[in-house]
Amino acid sequence: MGDPDGEDQRYAVPRARKLGPEQEHAISVAASRGATLRELAALHRLYAPAPMR
């Protein structure tokens, strides 16, 4: 009964796609310069690697 790993799958979040240090820095700089959340999300989608299938 339950998940063998002990995690409740009802609240599982999709695994985040990893960004490289340069991409993280670019997003951090954009955030510090007042980018909106929508703009930051667009940058993340632009920089993130394609999802694995």
C-alpha cells in the first residue's frame, strides 16, 4: 500500500529540466533588472533542453 519510495504521488511535480550555469545567470540577471514572471518563464522555456520522451 503506497509508493515504495515513500512519496505521495498525488502531489508529484514533474521533474524540472536542468539549466546550465550560463542560462541560470542570464535568468537571474533578467530578474534583478525587473523582468516579469511571464518574461522569466519565456526565458526558461527558451533555454531549457527539450523534454525527454
